[in-house]
Amino acid sequence: MRLAPLMASTDEVHNCGGPVEPTVLSGADRMCAYLAGNGTDLDERRIWLGALDELLSLADGLLADTPRRHLAAARTRVAEDRFNLVVLGEFKRGKSTLINALLGRNVLPTGVVPLTSVVTTLSAGDDDRLRVYFHDGHEEERPLGELAEYVTEARNPANRLGVELARVELEHELLRAGLELVDTPGIGSIHSHNTEVARGFLPRVDAALCVLDAGQPLSEGERELFREAAERVPRLLLAINKIDHLDRADREVAVKFIRSALRDLLGDSEVELFAVSARHREGLAPLLARLRKLAAEERHALLLRSVAQLARGTAGEIAQAARFESRAIELPLDQLSSRAEMFERRIAELADASAEAGDLLEQGIGRALKQLVNEPLEQYASGEEPRLRAQLRAHLDELEAQASPRELSAELEEWIDATVRAEFERLVPRFEAAIAEQLSELEQRYAQRIERILVQVQQAAEDVFGVRASEVLPDTGLRTPSRFSFKLKDVEHALDMIVGFGRTITPGALGRRLVIRDAEQRLIAMTDRHAGRLRSELAGRVAEAVRNYRRELTAAVDEAVEAIRAAIERATADRRRGEQHARVRLDQLAAIEQRCAHVSTDLDRWIAGPSPNRKDSP
């Protein structure tokens, strides 16, 4: 059975690049003609848009929201001929700094704390523009200088403003050549939404520029990300940043080590390496030359290959969903109802297992925080008091003995601030590292439990109805906690300031003794206050990360279950409308399966190698 031409309406593909003019061929038919060498008069872009529109129409009412959104985004890229070169990497590898260096101007915010929290795209434009897109559907045009207000963790913590995407337009040769640079949040973040945003963008990637730090080995998070990117992305480039931190000999050793590690990790996948210093703009010429070549010679074919791989997987999922719904409709209404109840009992058991897995995660995190953070920091100031007092006395020995109480107070206040700051700059990484390892292990166990539950959801569908609703599991990408911005501040109470001022005007040795005594007390009290703040902030960030991760993975389970429920409800409604209506729907679903098989075959042919009409091939 062949379907009539399926053309998506403007409503069906809104915000996906606009409607496509109808033709007498369906999207798959036009692609078939193109691949056979009979499509020389057909516009390639219209062929691909037609095929994607057909898949979007076929997916309507069968697939969950996430795969449909990925397919719609792919259609947008083809419609606008937009090639996404996504910059990926772990926190503080210099991704935003590298993009600024490639553009020759400071566009993206950079700094010494985790900054990027929202995906930011940079594309060609005649003038500098910033458009901010929000999850609720509205958008705003803002001055480019306000970018940090929307995309940084400091100004928009945990993306509380609900920003979906920030789009920057500006004039630059690379952007004008058709590349769209995409800056993603760093992976491995206590700001857990950052890692999910970065991983969630992978299905929309046409080529990736992965950024490493020359002075640090590949982390487990980086290995997982690069492995996943190599599987999904047609072209993978890798920038080894911060080579200015190493001498010439060490640079060669670092590059050799990373090349070997990537070969072991990725096997035969081709990865091109570039050693650079984004901050000092060193080594950028070869990378810029490679990106120009990418834009001029490979961009079009890589874009279509990326879209083809996504579309091929989506076609398979649509066909599987149609098979499941067909199997449900074939059942008599009484059997369909009883099996639906059986499925719901299985899902209730799995919901209990999911809740139990989440509780185990939170209980494990609570124990880890108590042991690794709370208890050590609660006793930190008192335990370190002898050492801190000794440091203060040693510093006093170095000071001018004739200093007035006021001069001595000012000097000691400055020394205390610097000492406490240095103390906590040393402490923060230590406590982060302690909790990071434990959090990673606990989240990995939780993700494995949720993955088993996702498998069991599909197994329940197969056990009850004889076929799975989906063969693809949602991504449960793991994350590890990273550094966060801990700012030292110590606001004195007004009475403390008045008393302190009174002691600085007390003359002679008495005034000096009072100032020294106050300094000792302030040193210990300030250390204790900051230990409490560190304990509270670190525990709060970890708890937030766990809640977000649990919510995200629970949502993946819910989406899988709801897709199956929706298919059962449609089948039940069709059965209740009578045998004839059920037969019509079965014919429609069989036609959808056939069309998906047709599209998949053509996409397989396209992915396998160049056709006579292909001008370029990666």
C-alpha cells in the first residue's frame, strides 16, 4: 500500500523553517528519484524538507514530544541551511574564551567561575543583535551587552529566568560562510542542568569542536562525552587549550598522550587535534583554516548526513510505534481493556521501584554530605584554631612594633581577610573533590536503576501486547558535580564596628593588646562563619543537583509510559467506534509502517555513500 502525498501544514511545522510548497511527489518519493539520478531538476533542499515534513506528519500522534522536537529542529537547520558547529567540553576548559578568540572579539562572558548555563548560538548578521528565547514561547530582543544577564550562572542561577536559547547575530567571515557556532554549558556541574543542556544538544550537532585542557588528563566525564559525540556527530575536531601553561617539550608530550588516549577511546573514529592558547590567541591559524575549509567544502554534506542519521532513527521509531498500536487495535475490546489494566499494574510496580531508587539516591547523598562535608566543616574552625593563632602571632612579629593601634588594626584586618580567603580557596576544591566522587558513584547507580526500569517499561508492553512500543531508550547521561562560585564576604555588625573603632583609639600598649585580641577573635569567628557558609552552599548545590537529576530521569520514565498509554487509549477509542473504523485505522498504521520503511531504505542508501547527484561527501 502506498500513502498519498503527505505534506505538513504550516501549523504542523510552525517554527521549523516555514511550509514547503506542495508537489505531486511525497518527500520519500522525491528522495528516491534524487538517489536514482532522475532528480537533476529538483532542488535538493526541497527534497530534504519534503522528506522531513513527511516524517513529522507520520510522527504526529505516535511519537513522544522529545524525538519530535529533535526532528523539527533538524528540519529548521535544513530549511535555513544552518550548520551547527557545537563547542563541547568540561567546565573551565575555556570554551567561551576559545569562541571569542576565533571571532577576534569578546562576545561571550568569560571568567574564573562556572559561567555558561544556557546554550548560546552565534550566527551571521549585518549588525550586533541578541534575541533571547524562553521556555514559555515568548522571545525578547536585548542589547548584546546584556548577554551575561541571561546565559551565566551568576546572573541567571539554575536558569531561573527560563531561557531556552540565546541567539547572537554579528558580522564575521566564519559565520557568513554558513557556520553557526554553539557555546554549551560545561559538563560535570553541580549546576546539574548545565550538563543536561550540553548533552541534550547532541542530537542537533552537525560537527563538534571539543575543548580539552592541556594540563589536565581526560576526565571520565570527558571520555563519556567524546565517545557519545563520536557516535553521533559526523565530524569531530578537538582543541587542546591552555598550551601556554606548558613549555615546548611538555606540549608535545601532552598532545601525544591525548592522541593516544583518544585512539584507545574512539578506535577508528577520525579526530583532528589542534593545540591552542585561546587566552593568548596562540595556534589559532591552523584551526581557523580548518574551519574555513569545513564551511567551504564540507558543511553541506555534513549537515545532511547529520540530519539523515537522526531521521533514519526517527523513522524506525515511528514504525515501531505504529506496530504497537496495530497490535493493540487487533485485540477484541474486552481483551484490550483487561490487558490495559494488566499493563497499569506492571507500571505501578515500576513506579514504586523508581521512587525507591530515588529515595536510595537521596539517602546516600545525605550520608555522604554528613560524613564528607558537614561533620568536618562543623569542627573546622575549632580544630584549626591553634594553627591560625600561631600564623597571626608570626605575622605580628614581622610588623612594625611602633605602629599605632589604628594602623595595627588596619594591617591585621587586611591580613585576616587575605588569610581566610587563601584558606578557603584551598578548602573548596578539597571538599568538592570529596563529595564529587561519592556523588558520581551514587548517581551512576541511580541511572543504572532507571535504565533497568525503562527497559522493564518496554518489556511490560511486550509481555502484555506482544510487541514493544519503542526500541530506543531515552538518554540518562550521567554527570558529576563540579566547582561552584563560593564568594567570601564578611559583613560586620554595626555594634562590632563601633566597639572596634573605640579600641583603635585607645592609646599605647593597651590599645595594641585590645586590637590583637580582637584580631584573634575575628580570625577564628570569620573562619567559622565561612566554614558554615561553605557547608551550607555545597550541601545546597548537591541537593539541588540530585533533585534535578531525579526529576529529569523520572520525566524520561513518565514520557515512555505516557506514549504507551496514549497508544492504548487511541486503540481503545478506535475499537469502541466499531470494527469498520478499526480496520480503517489498521490500514493507516500499516501504510505508515510501509512509508517509514521506504524512507529508511532511502536514507540508508544516502548515508552509505555518495549518489550521482551528490556534489560533496564527507
